[in-house]
Amino acid sequence: MNINELKDCIHYEVIGSERPFSWRKAIVRAIKHRRVRYLFWWRIAKYLFDKGGYCRKIAGKIERFILDKYNVTVPLTVNIGKGFDISYLNSVVIGHKVTIGENCSIKPRVTIGLRGDFNDMDIVIGHNVTIGCNATILGGKVRIGNNVTIGAHALVLHDIPDDSTFITKFQSEVICSSSRT
């Protein structure tokens, strides 16, 4: 990530694409709004991590700070396109070696992670993807296409093609206990 990509991401995610960019606006908005504050600091840490050297050490400190402060685990090894949105900072876990496209929206309690050997993990999520509450994406090499909606409580273990909606069907059953005499 270079400085122009950082500015684009912060402009789109923190300030809003309809307003002109300034670092002052970004900082003020990050101070006032908790959700964009997380994205602001994660983007800064990711930029420093990608620069390498001593900057990587500073990025690690920022990552630990935001991990302690917010209930969201997104390692700096994850590649995320601009327009990333976490609706609520509540129990979101994303594993290493995950690539997320532009305009991805993640709802609370989403887990994107590993199933099997760590070296086999390569999850790619396309552009314009919405992942519903309590959804879980597990796998080694899983590809989720562009313009996909993943429903709440879904369990994704395989590829999803472009322009799809993915749900996991549950069957509910009510078992009546016998009346007591």
C-alpha cells in the first residue's frame, strides 16, 4: 500500500467520497466516530506494515492497541480494498492470508478463517460482497465472487460464483414434552 492508496481508502471509508479529502477532516471524523476510528488506525497500521523496516514495529504496536480497544481481529497481513465497512465492532475475526475486494460490508460476529493446514489458507473475497451476522467462511482455498450476499448464520466451505446469494438452510423442530400428571 502506498500513500495514495492510503489516502484513497481513508477518504472513502472515513470522510466519505462526496467530500474533499484533508487529513484534518479524517482525524476529526476518526476522533468523533468509533467505527471509523478503527478503520482509520487499521489503515495507518497497514500502510506502515507494508513499508517494512522500523515502520513495521510501529504498525505492530498500533495493531495491538486497536486489538485491545476493539473486539475486532484483522491481522495486517490481510489485503483489503477500499470501501471496507464493519457495521458494528463486535466479534469480527479475519484470519491471515485473506484478500478482500472493494466495497465489502461485514456484519457482527463474522469469522473468516482456516480449516485445515495454515499453509493451504488462501481465501479471496470479491468486490461488492455483503457478509451477514454470524456468518462463517472456513477453508483452504475458497473464492467468493463479485456482487455476492452471504446470509446471516451461513457456513461457507466452498466457492461461491459471481452475482449470487448464499444462505444455509436450517430446519427447526419443536419437540413437545408430554404433559405431567
